[in-house]
Amino acid sequence: MFRLNAEYILLVILTLIMALLPVVGIGWYTLHVLFLFFVYLALANMWNLLAGYSGLVSLGQPAFMGIAGYTLAMLLWFFDTPLYIAIPAACAAATAFAAVLSIPLFRMRGFYFSIGTLLLNEICRVWFNWWRPIPVPGAPVGGGAGFGIRSGLSPISIYYLALAVGIASIILMRFILGSKLGAGLMAIRDNERAAATCGIDIFRCKLYSFLIATFFTGLAACVFYLFQGHIEPTGAFSISWLNVMLMAVIIGGISTEEGPIVGSAIVVLLSQLLPRYAEYSPLILGVLLTLIITFTPPGIIGMMRKTRLYNAMLKYLSKPIT
């Protein structure tokens, strides 16, 4: 049964504030940074669902993002599909792709599963670098040049889409973790053999989490490419997308609901600050990650949960309002 508590009220208040920012005329740079935060948040939440709660360290999420983005571009260019149909269809295509691949991938365990998913990114990049559809007047030729994505939406409308996706990812995580699926996933993560002994369907739980994460990852990708207005293989299947997810979850705290939120904010902040240091930015980022992994392995939220003040705040926020 749904119980109203301070957490939901705080989420509603913050959502309303974010929604009112374009109305009050805040600068576009700030909206752009918030747009990136919402997209990164959705990506981080879905990777946290896989790695943090399901024990599936998938390194192939950029492949699913690229499939969704290319499907969206094809539907808009070649079939003139309405956007409200094209976006769900693009996410469904990425999910179907993941469903087919889950059969061989789930036969792998641990490190081998991660390597198997990592190869998907390079395979997709090579394929789309080569693939050229039938030319259409006014459309790019495909291949390495990629395709334009014409949506007809204003940047503010896309900002609202990103806001909706980011907030939906938070609500979805809360719903999943409070369900039988979430309990089964955490049992599988902790001890797969014991979970199987208790009657948990290992394959079904993993498959559900894998497909849910893929669908929402594809949704975040569609919103991003609508804003960017273009998709090409090198960027679409780039390992940099995986870096964003890993950094946000590791810095914020894996296996925590708050971790991806804090981690995504830090990753967006770093993405705006580090380019100023040009060639030193990878070194700075590497040192930062090394320090976090060495001194705070549970991440920022993991460390904060060891303090009484933070636990008291969580207890207050989760208390039902009568």
C-alpha cells in the first residue's frame, strides 16, 4: 500500500522547482547542466539496478543506447513517425535486442558476462560505421556520418522530457526495490545458490531487471539525441557513456538509492570543470576516482550512512505522514 512520507513530498517540491525554472527565465546554461544531470541520473539509476542490486555488471549499455538512438533516427527520417510513437518504439527495439542477447549472455558468469557485454559496444560501432541505408533526399548517407534527428521540439520541451525521465527513474527504483522482484534480485546478488534453493527464479529475475534497465537506458538516450539532433557511431557507442554510469554510481555509492543522485550531480559538475584543464583532465579524474575507491569504497552515501545524523534524517524522511 502506498504511504505518503516526507521523501515523496520533498521529491514533489524539488520537481516543481525544476519545472518552474524555465518559466522564471533562468539562463540556458543552467538548464543545459540540469538537462545533463537528469539524463545521467536515469543512466546511473539503471546501471545501479543491474550492478548494485542484480549482480549484473553490464558494460554494454552504450550499445543499447546507440540502438535506441539509431532506431529513433530511422523512424523519424524514413517513416515520419510521430514522436510519441517513435520514442517508445526505439526503446522497445533496444529492449528486444537485449532480450535476444540475454540468452547467450546469461550463460556467462561474473567477469565473462562483463566482457561479453563490453564487446557489444565495439560490434555495434563497427556495424553502424559500415551500414548505409537507402538514401533519402535531404538525409545523411549514414555510415560514419550518422544521421540527423529532427523532432520539432524546442529545447525547453526536451528539458521537460529529461526532467520526467530522471524523476521517473527515481520512482521506478523505489518501486522495484519495494517489490518481490527487488527482494529476489538482492538475494541473487548476495548468494545465487542460496536464492535458487529458496525457490527464486534466477533467470527470470535477471531477465526482468536487464530488460527494464535497457528500456529506461534507451529512453534516456532518446531524450539526449533529441537534444543533440544528431547521432553517429563513434559517439553513440562510445565507452565514455559507460564511464558516466560507472563514475556516478561508484562516487555516489553503489547499492544505494541516493548514490546515483549524488554521483550524477558530481559527474555533471566535473564535466563542466575539467575541460578547462585540457590534457590534465584525465589525470585529475583518475586521481579523484583512485582516492574515492581507496578511502571511501562504499561511495559518498555509503560513508554518510555510517553517521548518526544521516541515519536520523533518513528515518525522519521515511516516516509516514498522518
